[in-house]
Amino acid sequence: MLLALSWSETWPDRAVRTRRMVWVAVYLSAAVMLSAGTHARNLGQYIDRTEGWQTVLYFALFSAWCAATGVVITWASIRDVRAGDLRPSHRLTYVLILVVGVWAIEEAISILVSAVCAATGIGRAFVDFRFAANERNFIYLLLLGAIPASAQVMVEIARRLRMDPASRAVRHLTPLWMALMTVCAAEIPRPSQQDPAVGPERRLHRMTVEIRDCLLVLGRYSEQPPDDLPEALAEAVQIVQALRRKTSGATPGRHVRLHASAPGRDIVDERRTLRSIAAHWDEASAHVDGAGLLDGAR
């Protein structure tokens, strides 16, 4: 519950007070639930099936916590999904959290109804169904919980095998990065010492920044991209042409912003654009070489 409450932008202003109130409620309700469960323990049976007001009290507290948490995470998910401007993976995450929240609310209502039936001795079929569902749900929740719990292990295995997204992106961007840095290294600020133990995420971030810096340098040797080629290929050709002009010692001219260096929403957009350029790098180089031969440059 505290985790879900902390998603609110107003959380820093009320964190201490809310945290204290929640924990006090936790200890009080835990004590009451332990006391209410004494009747069923003395009878040697599950409280889910025990008649008496203690069952209703126990599951009223249980359902209150379950429903309150469900309401908080449901509202938080709906609020952020409605805010929009989310990546598909983030939207999917909120939808999954929303499912959990609705499930928690349904569980709270269903379990409380079952407790009332058990306490009054009516609706035995529903009580038996709810009892079996509780046991199954525990397994389902345990398995679902194991998925995110194991995610970091899977990420680490993929990283060690160099199959993680960052390592793959580094491999794809390396030819483009090497070509640009070979020509533009003098104008690009770099660390005096490279750390060989740096992880793929940091290496990818550094590589992305250096490629962007190179594109800014090449802007003074650039012309508009050809309009008779697909967009990604045209952007790659524009970069190759600027690179060749700088290599040949051409005089820098007015800065023309390379389309590939246009900023996106964030560095994720930037990497996606650069990977698209890198995928066409060899084709763009061949295109520029072929155009040069047709023009009689060689």
C-alpha cells in the first residue's frame, strides 16, 4: 500500500504522516485478527469455515486492507494511463498493475461475502468454492510474483551472454560510431582514461552521446538529404556525404542540422534513430561510392 501511495506527486509532503498512520493501522489490525482467530484455532479448523462473529471481524479487516490496496493501485494506474505520453511497455506495465488492483478489489468483496456466509452457516457451496479458490489463488499469486522476482536474474544472465538490449545496441552502433570517431575524434571531448569494466548500459550511453556530438560537428559539412531514398537510408547517406567532405579537407560551411541528430523525446528515441541509421550504414556508403563513380569522381 505504501509503495502504491508513493506514486503520487504529493507523496513527499505527506510521506512521514501517512507512513506512521499506515503502520499503526497494521499493528492494530494484526493484533485484532490474531485475537479474532483464537476461536477457530480452539476448534481446530480453518477460520474460513468457522461459524461466529469472529470470522466476520477477521475477514472484515482482511478485506479492508485488500480492498484499500486495490483501490490505490487501480486509481494510480488509471491516473497515469490517462495522463498519456507513455511508451507501449510502460502502458502495458500500468495495465498489468490495473488488473492486479481490480483483482484485489474483487477478492476483498468475495472473501467478505464468503466470511458472512460461513459465520451464519448459509451458502455452504459458495464458502467451499471460495475456500478452494483461496488455495489456488495463493499458488497463482506466488507464480506471478516469481516472474518479476526472477526478472533481474534473467537480465543478468542475458548481460553475461551479451544478449541484453544494451549489448546488442552497442554491437549495432559500433561500425557507425567507429567511422564517425575516426574523423571527428579531435573535436569530441572524451574521458582521459576509458574504464574497461564499464557495463553495456553506460557504454551505450557514452556511445550515443559521442555519435550525437560527431553529428553536430559534421553539420558544417552537410547538405540536405536526398529526397529520392527511403528516410532512414537518406539520413545515413547524408551523414556519409558529410563525413567524406570533412575527410577530403573541404571548407566548413553554414551549419545544416543532420536530420539524425534531431532530438527526440529522450535518449531511447535517440538510440532508436541511430540504430536505424546504423542498419543502413553499409548500404549508404555503397550508395555514395556508386554515385561518385557515376559523377566521374574516380
